[in-house]
Amino acid sequence: MMSQRQVQNRKKKQRPTTSVFLLRFFVGISAIIILALCFSTFLKQQKEFATLSKERRRLEKQRNELADEYEALKNLNEMADSDIYIEHIARQYLDMVRPGEYLIIEK
């Protein structure tokens, strides 16, 4: 049989190993939790990046379409300021003629 002293010595030896085990266990669990949070954040950032990239492409397409429309309107504005276009509109839609010309209306 073991003496009481031997039992106490054995318990003392077990305690440090138990506390070291628990310390390592909690450090390991903490590391796993931190890594999981980092990975989760990484995945969220990747999803947000993909969404922002898609939005960027859509906005670039819209910008290009608006630039084309602006150029077309700019050209139309320049054409509308020309004498030839003004004369065409006056003759075609307003039935106007130049001095000395006669307007013939067909029925």
C-alpha cells in the first residue's frame, strides 16, 4: 500500500500536468476561434469585393453609354445650329420659303 505522502506527491505531480494541459487546451481553442473569425472575415471581404467589382463594371458600362449619348447630342446640337439644318426645318415643317421663291401647295 501507498503511504499518504506518496499519494500527495503523486497528486502534486498530476496537478501541474493537468494545468498545463488545460492551458494548452484553451490556447488551442482560442487559436481555432481566432482562425475561424479571420477566415469568416476573409470570405465576407471576397464576397463584397465581387459585388463591388460587378457594380464597377455596370457603372463603367453606363458611363460609356452616357458618353456616347452625350456625343450624339453634342453633334445634333452642332447640326441644329447650322444654317442648312435650320433652312431644312423651315422649309419642311414650317412651309417657309426664301424671298423671291413661291410655295406650291398640292392637295
